[in-house]
Amino acid sequence: MAEAGIEYVRLAEFSWGVIEPTLGGLDFSWLDEAVDILADHGLNVVLCTPTATPPKWLVDEHPEILQADPDGTPRHFGSRRHYCFNSPRYREETRRIVSEMAAHYADHPAVVGWQTDNEFGCHGTVRCYCEDCSAAFSEWLAAKYDDVGDLNEQWGTTFWSQQYASFEAVDPPRPTPADHHPSRLLDYYRFATDSVIEYNRIHADLIREHGDWFVTHNFMGDFETLDMHKVSNDLDLVSWDSYPTGFVQDRRAADPSMDELRAGDPDQVGLNHDLCRATNDAPFWVMEQQPGDVNWPPSCPQPGDGAMRLWAHHAVGHGADAVLYFRWRRCLEGQEQYHAGLMKQDGSPDRGYNEAKAAAEELTTVDVDHVDASVALLHDYDNWWAIGVQPHAPEFDYWEHLRCYYRVLRARGVQVDVVHPDAPLDDYEAVVAPGLHLVDTELADHLTQFVEQGGQLLVGARSGVKTPANQLHETLAPGPLADLTGLVVDQHESYPEDVPLAVEVDGDEYAATIWAEWLDPDPQTTVVATHTSGPGAGRPAVTRRNRGDGSVTYCGVWPGSELLDELVAELLSRGGIKHTSRLPDGVRFNERDGLTWVTNFTSRQFELDVPMGAVVSGGQTLGAFDVAVVSTAPHLISISNEAS
Amino acid sequence: MAEAGIEYVRLAEFSWGVIEPTLGGLDFSWLDEAVDILADHGLNVVLCTPTATPPKWLVDEHPEILQADPDGTPRHFGSRRHYCFNSPRYREETRRIVSEMAAHYADHPAVVGWQTDNEFGCHGTVRCYCEDCSAAFSEWLAAKYDDVGDLNEQWGTTFWSQQYASFEAVDPPRPTPADHHPSRLLDYYRFATDSVIEYNRIHADLIREHGDWFVTHNFMGDFETLDMHKVSNDLDLVSWDSYPTGFVQDRRAADPSMDELRAGDPDQVGLNHDLCRATNDAPFWVMEQQPGDVNWPPSCPQPGDGAMRLWAHHAVGHGADAVLYFRWRRCLEGQEQYHAGLMKQDGSPDRGYNEAKAAAEELTTVDVDHVDASVALLHDYDNWWAIGVQPHAPEFDYWEHLRCYYRVLRARGVQVDVVHPDAPLDDYEAVVAPGLHLVDTELADHLTQFVEQGGQLLVGARSGVKTPANQLHETLAPGPLADLTGLVVDQHESYPEDVPLAVEVDGDEYAATIWAEWLDPDPQTTVVATHTSGPGAGRPAVTRRNRGDGSVTYCGVWPGSELLDELVAELLSRGGIKHTSRLPDGVRFNERDGLTWVTNFTSRQFELDVPMGAVVSGGQTLGAFDVAVVSTAPHLISISNEAS
Amino acid sequence: MAEAGIEYVRLAEFSWGVIEPTLGGLDFSWLDEAVDILADHGLNVVLCTPTATPPKWLVDEHPEILQADPDGTPRHFGSRRHYCFNSPRYREETRRIVSEMAAHYADHPAVVGWQTDNEFGCHGTVRCYCEDCSAAFSEWLAAKYDDVGDLNEQWGTTFWSQQYASFEAVDPPRPTPADHHPSRLLDYYRFATDSVIEYNRIHADLIREHGDWFVTHNFMGDFETLDMHKVSNDLDLVSWDSYPTGFVQDRRAADPSMDELRAGDPDQVGLNHDLCRATNDAPFWVMEQQPGDVNWPPSCPQPGDGAMRLWAHHAVGHGADAVLYFRWRRCLEGQEQYHAGLMKQDGSPDRGYNEAKAAAEELTTVDVDHVDASVALLHDYDNWWAIGVQPHAPEFDYWEHLRCYYRVLRARGVQVDVVHPDAPLDDYEAVVAPGLHLVDTELADHLTQFVEQGGQLLVGARSGVKTPANQLHETLAPGPLADLTGLVVDQHESYPEDVPLAVEVDGDEYAATIWAEWLDPDPQTTVVATHTSGPGAGRPAVTRRNRGDGSVTYCGVWPGSELLDELVAELLSRGGIKHTSRLPDGVRFNERDGLTWVTNFTSRQFELDVPMGAVVSGGQTLGAFDVAVVSTAPHLISISNEAS
Ligand SMILES: [Mg+2]
Ligand SMILES: [Mg+2]
Ligand SMILES: [Mg+2]
Ligand SMILES: [Zn+2]
Ligand SMILES: [Zn+2]
Ligand SMILES: [Zn+2]
């Protein structure tokens, strides 16, 4: 491993069954040996609490620790993640095993940090519907609301006679004839993420009791049900598991191109990098980087030559301080036999081995600080959930919508911090807020202050529609943002995705899709675009107004990329943010501490026009799935597509 | 409201939770106030029994009132319609709350009528599979059959050893490895509708005990599981809830056009109007008319300008005596936040307000009697269910098939009564019977008498195939209708909808689809059309014979609209029924008491050629989504499409 | 019946309810009468044990005999096959009813054989998840493995902490958050088939105790979950139920053509014939031949004129000794009313009657021995299941893949034995092994011996990947076959089916699909084809090597039919197997004991070039859905397509 340039090794993430084959029969000997060998070769170890896989003897003794589906069916033993975060019994067992393990490795110098559990919520397990969760939900509500009358009012339970006489009367949202109450669902989703937070904190607190270690957790990408902003508050280090060719198949609406099947979508990956980096405003880790072909996506072509090296560089350009590959060697047993490792099952190097080694060598010479971004993209899980509860259009997916905005920003070569709306905005020149659905006056004030102090704000459709309790504001959308944006939304419409919509800007037509709002601007608000057809023809679709030292643009459609690029370019210019011309699809620039990573996620070849001496790694010719690191700023680099 | 031309206000349909916040703690004060205010402004009130939403305290006290899915999963609290119609406990609670409420408003002069519950069966709740339903089903069977041997014989339980030793042994149709017995299913569906009838009668009887009010219920449109003919026997007034742009998306097989997304399909809506009008042979109400965009269809474009006015006129042309809009004001809370009202959430008028007001003003001057139709379309829920149990072709949907016949009749400008096959037919010149699947000799005699007395009958495919018990007749189809139609069906075939079928009529080819029968006509029967391909090529597909003073046409395919128009035009001519030439798609005429409503559900413009003075409302130019009321009979009106 | 040429009549397959209307109230009188009448007309009777449909009184008395879904939902009474194979109670009841019935008919001369139960496993009932199955699975495991440590090691339960402390701790695979362990699943599938075997043996043993009868079972076609090779060990005669126009719609990936909707796919049907014939190396029966249109496929066009005759001949050409039609007369009652019989419901002959009679007359003169095949196609249910558990590509279906190989062999006019890999191979010149996934050294030795003794072997992709326990081999694929094939698989890839793949052979490009392997051949191995694109471009895709007196070809892609035909033609030539040029689609030759059946499953017309006197049945002109029997060997027959 050391030979391959590896510095960190993560161990023991599903090891409960070997650590404790029978109740109380703890056996760390095999793990001691492994850790010692790694230590002897100068490698650092990250240990994992083994709680993602409670062993069968524990499940048989305490079947109540199992999660349950909404209809009450238990989520049985036989894979992983079958335990309930709210099970008092499982929390007790967790405390026991984590304490034992942390105590055992308390003095080991090679152990530098801990990963709590593994991929919280994977396989749809954030939300559980068991009896323990029912009780815990009632307690959570009791803590949140003054009394049950307060809950009834904030949710609005008069509708369809949904009043509750006590907190105990509120159950998890089980199968009902018609849709659930949106306020109840949203609170259940919040409760579920809070359950994971509490559970994670049990680990973090116990680990910190035993040593001066960092505590991390490996999040999943494009992951809706767990509020990473909130969980990260309890972590020293944010990390995530990146599988570009899998995610492009199963967590994105558009069908992948062949290039994407070979290397993934840089913006899909990048959005997760930027979320991980920005949520705690610190360098992050990729805890599992795809090492080759893997087992779980629908199709598994071999990644392009160079893709494994490319992904490592791309992560570093986005702010990663370490990239670990999963896994070291292909496993003969169980569910992941089709998951490649850096080594094949027979111990010989697999395709990823040399690429990982090459990347490690190239990156050894690079020493960079934290990424500094001028643009913030506001992201809130509550908005994701609230729009998901009432999408009002089958294709209106909050994350896809946000990704459209992110993609256009990235195509202009700027770094983007993906932050919670409540985050401090003082350091940003421009803020982009698509689908900022739940807004109260406090948030409106926060954004108003940003704009008045000179910030440039771009607000997307469906913003300011609801209260944080998921009720409509009594005033028309964008509710508390009406004053700031200088408009109200007269009507909204949703369309099947295959119905082409259009708006007109200065006589040119631009495509839009899925969603349209008819805006009623204030007199001081400028109309940027108008609708072109239907009963809303001629009505404003995009507006802009100046306010204090800044400006606010409101985009009342799901914009096509051409329209959005116009709005974004204008926004960046207003904010004085240096940016590139529109980059080719699949090619992205990432500036970090004076260096620029130029990454090519395509099979085409490009030429970089940079000074000879500016090339730190790679070359001026960018081959298929290739990367170059240069000391030139993005807006000064020009790139041309050569026939490859 | 009065300003908007509103005369009737419906109230309290989901109000149990506020009427009775805790068991026995009845509080009508808020409702008293509302009714009094409306009364003060001269408005009439229709009250609703609040039983569609049993409150949580009742569910917690008596969880056995919940419905159950076929696999036993309860249909939990949290939306609406979660109660079982057969729950003895819930019937008792129903009696209590309905009595209290009816007694409370017994002397209020503003209360003119009552709606029982709300949209019985919505969200798939007609059919319940709980233990109470199991017991009630056994009782229902015991009441229907002489003894269990009679049941075994009529169902035919020898097949696959499905004999029952007692009525108690018969359960609801729960999950089985293979398909259920069709006779058992059909009886379960009948039992389910009868359960609603009994439950509705509890309301009706108690209401009538307390006052001289009309009793109505608001049915859903295109609704399979509840036998409206039977429920309506207990109602003074039939009403239904009409959502044209929603239904066209989710209750019709064909994808909607953009015009249909904006205004719906007039024949889809009209078929429901005509069913409501004809089932009790009296004017009906639209209890909920779509007021703008609504929350539940897949997509929600804004309706076309004028659509809300158009729908009101269209309903009146079909025989409605009142059109109420749902809802008055958009609701801030709960599941229907995306459902428009006539007023926006901030209290300002929404798009529907002015259109509803315009329609009300125009219709004030119109005073018309009940619609008089010369054509009856036979419709029987038993046939819908029996064909649904064994469709024998994924695309053979009884209601879609019936709608094809209805559409072609409507395109000839005639009013159509949609009636049960047992209804008196003396007043009709022509009767159309598509998919008259279950036929006994009594029904055959009824139809034979109609024909012999000079009626013109058009019988569609799959007629006379089975007994009312859902067994095959031992004689070939059309079984008891063989003598009347003068043929037997030698073979039937089903095809995927994308396989084009064709028949030949006098050397011309006409399209058909999905279903084909090879007919063996009697010598006195004339062959109208023959099949053109496959092993049935040359075999008769459509026949006609005279009988007594009338005629019978049998159509042994699912006909394309061209073929069907030929058959219908011939039928109308034979019956001496005045009709138009084929009307443009989306334009329909409705004659009522000397006036003709000309409705345009398209965005195209048309010119009407009618005498100047004949225009009662609207004008000679029919704009997009426009309506005209004229005093000219349909067959004397000509209409031309002007480029709009 | 005798008039129709019928010799055998099968009776009583679902008759428990009439044989025993109440517990112990046995009544064979009606069946005695039926058997006697048939005997009087010289007909032979095959009786069935009636166990596929336990009556309601038995279910009510012992609800624990019901099967259960993975989530615990019982598979209720109301159709068929609702009993659990492992229920001790049901086994006891089975012993009772089978003994009574066998004893009753012990001396009846007309009863020549017995069918056990009916279509074991139909409707997804091989695999049950009830508590009895849980206990039985634990016992089955205890019998298979030395101890639970042995199980843990062979399955590889260290992965994700899936260790078991006892056999009792192992449950059926119920719902889990993520995928199940592949070794556990595979053993559960084996256990399930073994449960049927044990259950079938109860019947067979009891029947043989009472008479010198043959024992058969009617298998389903294209049926994954039941290991026919193993069940057949306990049968004297293998039979199956053939529904060509149904299977072509619901058990094949490609959409059927119109000809296939009328007559089915000869290779789909033939593969089942050849499996039935070869598994016990003896003539088989078609126990249910489709008699016309049937009730269960999505669409039911009428079969082409002649199809029912064609199917009978086709079966005989493949080695059938009897073809029985299901059913004699259309049934008025229950689930199969839309299933044609040879007679209509009114007792008049239906379309199949005359065709069945014609086939019977033509075949009376034919007296042929068992089919003699030179080619074996290896087929193992374990491979079907193992690949099904981890397909690694949504479209990689083991049976579809095997059928591709079969189809190309059949298009060369050779008979093919479909046998288990362990079967003796001495009598074959060529062996084809696609997807031979689970391989141990014993099997590798078996195949090596075949090749060294002069056999020609064609091995398909995904072979030798795993141990019989469904773990990866520690050596690279094809694992134990690496030495024999002279290669290892460096990488494998899967692609969406709509991505066209290609390989190059001698400068020509051939299509492939879904699956690609990059082969590392030994020096003595010849590269036959190479990949043409992607990171594997230029890498070997197909190889061949000589070994001993034979040769081994390895095909590392899912080959298109052109490529596969090249490989198969070469294989047959090397083996000295006489074969035809490529036959037209839908036309197939079957040689049996000196006669050749030429069957035309298309509506086109063909001319046969054979000596005048060689025609035994039919003629030289082959009409639509026609058949000819000639005394010429396949490779000497030429056929040309005339415009029909
Ligand atoms: Mg609770
Ligand atoms: Mg019952
Ligand atoms: Mg067990
Ligand atoms: Zn839980
Ligand atoms: Zn019920
Ligand atoms: Zn079982």
C-alpha cells in the first residue's frame, strides 16, 4: 500500500461480527494485528465504529432494534443498516461497543481518526416507522412546540379534521388513503434527520472521551433524506463517498452519454464536493473514491483510461485534502463481489492501482490552502423535502433544479460554496437561491442585508412560497421576499417536461421547462423576460431590481441553460467576479490557492493556451479523461477543442 | 359572494374535528355564525355531514373503524376517507353526529339541503378488506343466495376446488397466488357498492327525519367502483365534482393535447353530466366546479382564458341546474394548498372569480326545463366490473369503449341519456349498448320489445357473453341476445392497441382496434362489414337485421371513429332523430328546452351561421374557449372554422 | 374423443373439492363414472393427484398450510397453489388423499399413469417464506453443511457481519434494506426446489406402492425457479405444458411479430421440448398443448390456420411421444373462461378440434425412436439463479442468453440435447456452454476430459466466475476453466442493451451486446475476435485453442447472431456434425429416426427440394403454418422462399 502512495487506511466499518462473535466475547486481536502492520509501514489508520451492521445474535435477542417500513414490515437482517436510530436498546448496545473499541485503541499512535458508522441512511434508512420512532417522534414534537395547540396551529390541522389532542397521538406517516399532511411529513423528515444526529453524537462524544482524534462520517452523494449541514456540526471533518459512473446513472434524470458512463458528470460530482467543503467551511475528504467498475449501478462499463486519476485531481481542485479508494482488494464474498478494488481478487493490481499511484505522486508536490469562493449557492434540505412533498409537477425535482443553476455557474469557471441559507454571506459577491421555498422574515432580512450591502442575488422560482411549517404564506409568493424582489407571483403553472416553454429577452427566444410563473413586478422593477405563449403570454417571467448597493434578479421559470447562462453571466459581472467564457461540456476549471485544475471528463482532446512554465502537472494537451494543473487563473486560460 | 352571483354555499364537509374537538364536546357556534352571515346576505346553504374525516380521537379510541388493504394493512389516519362503511362502531358514531347536526339546523331557513359525506369512494376506498367487511360480505351473500349450495352453483366453484361450505367461509378477495374467481370478485364489488348505499341511507334517513330538505351526494367523475345508479335511488338530487383539466390527464387513456390541458375534453366531462342527469331523470348539480388550476393532476397549466365560464355553460347545456365552485378561497393549510379558489390566499380575486361571475350573470336570464334526449346509451357498473375482472386485453377498458360510442353520438349534436339497461326505453328512438356483457333473458326481452316496437338498437362487441353471475352462457355469445341480433360469435380475438385492425364496408376500409369477433349471422341478417386480414379475413364483423318495427346493428369490433360514425349516423337516420353533420373536435352542441349551447373547448375560432336574433348569449363569432347560447336547433346551425 | 384421434385423457387435476367435499367424506363416484366411460371407448386415462388446490375447509381448519410472501403476507385461498410444500400438516393431508386415490384406482386397467399435482411452482409459488419453510430451511442447511462454521465459511458471512451462530438462526430471505447475501439466496433457491422434490416424491412413492403405473409431472415452460433436472429423477416420464402464443408474449424479451402472435417462436418452444427430452434422455409428452386462443397472455389473437396441427408435429419432431390438448371443452365457470378447448362451451367443435384430429391421423403412420443428438447445450438452474441474483446488467438474463446460443444451433438444422453440465458427454461431438457461471474443479475436469478425447467445446461469457457456493474464485475467471480455455478474463463490462458493441474478426465487424470481457490469452491460444472501441479496443474478445484431440472456443461477449453463427458453424464443422446452411427465421428442421420434420412458423410459403418419394406427410410446398415430414436428412434438404 505504501508503495501505491497510500497514506491513510480506513478499517473495520462492518466488523461487529468479528469483533464480537458472541455477546461480550470481544476479540480485537485480528484488528490489532492489521493496525500494527499498517503502523509499521508508516500508514495512518482511520477506524470505524462497526454499528452499521448489528450481528444476528443481537437481532435475535432484540428484534425490536430492527427498522420498520411505513406499513409495519420489519427491515430484516441479511444486508446492512437494519437498525433503528431511535431504539433505546440499540443505542445502549452502540454505547457499549463504541466505548470498548475507542478504549481499546486509545493509545495507538497510528489511529488518527474515526469514522462514525458508515453511510448513514443508505438504502432508504433515514426514515423508520417503528414503534420506537413513534414514541420518539412524539417527544421530538413536544420539545419543538409549546403545546399541542401550537402544533395544531402551525401545521394547520383544521384541514380535513386532522387535529391532535396530544403529542402522543401523532404517529409516523403510515399508509393512508390520500396524501399525508405536508406539515406533518416535513416535521417527520426533520425528526428523522435529527434522530441520526443524536445517534451520531453518541459516537462522537464517546470517541472524544477516549482520545484526541478527529471524528468524521462518510456521507453519500446526491442524498436527500439526511441534512448534512446539521450532522456536520458534530464532525471535525466532512467526508463523502464518490462514485461518478454510478451516480450519473442512478441519481440524475438525464440519460448518461457514453463519456459519462466512463467518467461521470463533473458537475454532479462537483456539487457534492462543494457541499462537503462549504458546509463546514474546511477541506473535506473523499472517504471512498470509485476504484474502477463497481457493482451497484445498472450498467458497469469500464471507466475511461485515466478516469481514476482524474477523479482524484478533480476532488483536490474542489478542496479535498485526502482521497481514499474503496476498496483495496476485490472481495470474494457477499454482496459486493462485483465491486472492483485497487487490487484484483487474486492480489494482482487492477486498473485503478496505477492511476491512484500516479495521482498520489503528482499530488505529493502540491500544497494548497482552503478553496476561496466568491459565489454562494443556497441549499436547504427543508426546501428539498417541502418541494418533494408537493412537487406539483412530476419532474420538478429540487436537486435537479439546483444542479441546473450549479452547472451554469461551473461552466463559467467559478468556485461555488454550497451553503445553508442561514450561513453568513458577507464573504460572497453573489448569491444564487433557486427554489428557496420556505422563507420567514428573518431569512428575508438576512438576504436583504446582503443585497443592500452590495451583494448580487439571483432568486429562482418557487421561492418564498411557504412558512417553515410548510403552510402557504397568506401573502402572495414570494411572501417575505416580495419586498426584496419587487414583485408578487400572480400565477404559477406546471407543464410536462416534454412541453417546450419559452420566454423572450430583447426579442430573442430562450427555452424554459416544467415551471412558469406570471410575475407582477413593482414599478421600480425591470422586466428582463416575458412569456411567449398561452394565457400568460406577454406576462413578465424574469425581473431585476436594484436595491441598496446590490441587485436582485428573480427567475420565475425553470430556465434552460442558455437563459440561465445569460442571467449568471450578468450576475457575475455585476458582482465583479472574474469568470471564463462558457466552458465546453465536461471540461471544468477549479482554482485553489493560486493553482487551477483543468479537468476533462470527455474523450475529446483539448489544447490549453497557458504559459509554458505555468504547467504544474500534466501538459498543455489535455487528452481523454485527462487533467492538468496550472498556475494560471481560470479567466486567463483559453482552451480549444482539437479533433482527437 | 353574493356580488359574484353566488346563490348556494356548501359548508362543513370535513368539519368533524371542529364540530366535536373531543368526544361529546359538540360546538356548532362557528358554523352557526357562518350560516347566519350567509343567510343575512340572502345566500342558501347546503350543509354536509362531516363523516368523510373521522377525527383522531375517534380513531385512537376505536382503531377497528379503519379500512384495510387486501393484505390487511390498515388505511391509517392522516388524510381522509379512512373509515370502513361496514364498521358497526362507525355507523353508530355516524348516526350520532348526523343526528346532532341535523337536529341543530332543523329550523334554520337558510339551510336548503344536505350533502351526505363527501365523494364516497375517492382514493380507492369503496372496497375495503377488513374483518368487519368480511363478516358483512358473508351476510350479504346469505341474503342474496338461497343457501351456500346456490352460491356454489351460481359462481361455479367446482373450478379449482373453490367450493364453500358456508357463507361464513367466504372472505374478501385477499392476495392469492393466481387470479381470483371472477364470480367472487364481481359479487365483492357489488357488496362494496351496497355497503356504501347502506351507509348513505343512514345519513339520508336521519336528515329527512329532521327537515324537509333535499339530500344529495357529490359523486366523482369517471368513477368505476361505486354504482351511481343504485346510490342515486336514495338521493333527491344528483351532483358531481367536475375537474376537466385534471380528469383529462388521469382518467383517460389518450395523452391530452395542449387545448385539453387548458380546458379538458368536452365529451369526457359531458358523459358524466349525462350520467348524472339521466340516472334520476332530473336536473343535476355540479357541486364542485374547477375554479382554476388545481393541486392533484400530474401537470397544472393555467386553464385557458374563459374556461371557467365555458364549463359552467357546458354543464347547464347538459342539464345542470346549479354550478358551485370549489373552493371560495385558496387554503393556507394542509394537502390542498395548490388548489386554487375563486379568491387567492390573500383574499384578492383569482382568475376564476370574474369568469364565474360572468357565467352567473349570463345564466340569470336563462330559464330552461329538463333536457329531453332521444338516444339512450346503456351503462351498467356490473359490466364495467365484469370486463375489468377479465379484460382479456390490457387496453380493453369498458369506460373508454363506452366513451368512444358516446363521443361519436355527441359529434352528431344529439343529447344522450346514459341509463341503466333496465331503465324504461319507451321514450327513446335509438338505444346504443356497447359492452353489454352480462345479459339474462329478462334483459334480452326488454331490448327485444324496444326493437319490435320500432326502436333502433346498436349493440357493441362483448355483449351477451355472460350471466349476471359472471359465468359464460352455455350458448355462444351474444347468448340471450343471439335471437335478437340474428347471429352468434364464432371467435373473438384481442390485439395490442398498436396493431392496426381493419374492416371493409362496401369496398372501403375502416380502422378498428383491440378487439375482433368473427360473426356467424343468421340468413336474415345482413353483413355490414367484414374483416380484412388474418385467419378471420372475409368473416363478418358488423351486421344488421330488421326486427318488428325496428332494427338491430351488431358491431363485433372496437370500432374506429370513422366506422362508428357511419353506424351512428345510420342509426340516427333510421330513428328519425335530427342530427348535425360531424362536428369539429372540441366543439359540441347541447340542446335544452329550445336553446342550444355551442361550446368551444379549443383555442381555435369558429363562426356560427345562425339568425342574428337567435343569439341569446355570446356572439356569432366563437373565440377560444368561448360559448354561445342560441335559440336555433342544433341541426340548423352551421359552423365554420376561421383561421384564428 | 376417440373420433378426434385421442388416445389419452388426463383427469382430476384440481378435483379435491369434489372428491372430498368435507373432511373424510370421500366420493369417487363421479370420477369412476368418467374413467369407466373413457375405458369403454378404449381411451387410456392419466389421473392427477388433486393437491394443487386444497379445499377451503382444509385451509380454514389449518391456515398454517398457506404459503407466505417474503413480507409475511399469506397467499390466501381463492385461486390455486396456495399450499406450502414444507407444511408438515399439508404433507400429511397429501399422503392421505393420494393414498386414498391411488388405492381406489389400483386395479383399474384404463388408468395407465399418474400426474403428480399440477404445474409445480406456477404463479411464483416455488419459493415460500412461511415459518414452516424457515424451520425446513434450517434443517436443509444442517444436512448440507458440516456445521454452522462450515456454512459461514462457504457463504462468506464475514462480509457485512452476516455470521450465524446456529442453523436455526438462518431465516428465509425476507425484506432487507439492501440486497441479500448471494450465497444465502442461492441456497434458499436450492432449498426451495428441493422442497418440491421431497413433496413430489411423497406422491410418486405412494402411487408406486399401489400400482405399476408411470409417474409424470407437467412442468411449465421457460421456468426458472424449479430445477427440472432434479425433479425429473423421480419421474418415469417428463411432460410439460406448451402455450406457444402465450409464452412468446410473456417469457421472452423481444416483442413478438404478428406471425409469432399467431404461432409462437419455434426455438422458444423447442428449447423446452429439448430440455424435457434430454433431461431424462427419453421421449417426453406435451401434457397440455394450446388448443386455440387462451386466457392468460396479454393479447389473444386467433392462432394461424394450421398452428394447432403444426405444434403437434413440431413436438413429435423434437421427441414427443404424445401430445395432449388442454382442454377438451371450454369451461363456463371460474378463472379460465377465456381458455379455448377443442370443443366450444356449447359442445360444438372449436378451431383446434379438426387440426388436432388431422395431426393425430398423420402421426398414426409415424413410428419413430428416440431423438439422437450430436450437440449438447449445458444448462444448470444454479447458474440461472446465481446470475439472476447478481445480473450486473439489467438485461443479462441467463435464459435469454442461453436461448441465443440455442437459436443459432437450431438455425443450422441440428438436434440439441439440453443437459445438466454433470451429464455424461461421451455421446456428443460438440458441447456448448454459455454462462457456465458456477464451476468447481470436478466440472472443469469433466469438460477437459471431453475435449481431450476429441470433443469440440464452445464456452460463453461469465463462465467459471464463481464457486458452487456463489463466492468468487480467488483466481481470475474463468477460474477452474482457465487452463482448459487457455486464458484469464482481465476485465468484464456491462452495457445498456441499446449501446451497440462490436468485435472484429479478420477485418469484419460483428455486433455484440450487453456484456464484454477483455481476455488475456495464453501464448498457445488463438485470438478469434477483438473489441473495437472503448478502453478495451484491440483486446481479445473471442479465442480458440486446441487441446488433446479437441478444441475450446471462448466467447467473451454476448454475441450477436451473426458472430455466433460463425462460431457455431466452425464448431459443427470441427465436430464433423452434418448441418444445414442457415435456415430462414421461423423455419426449423427436426430429424428423428430417419425422418425430418420441416415446420413453418411463418405466414410465408416455401418450396422444399426433396425427392418426390421422400414426402411422408404434407407436401413439397410448405404453406403458412404448415409442416412436412420427409425421409431426407436435414443437410440434404434445400428450401426456398416463394412469394406467398
Ligand atoms: Mg407517537
Ligand atoms: Mg366472511
Ligand atoms: Mg430457520
Ligand atoms: Zn424506528
Ligand atoms: Zn371494512
Ligand atoms: Zn412455506
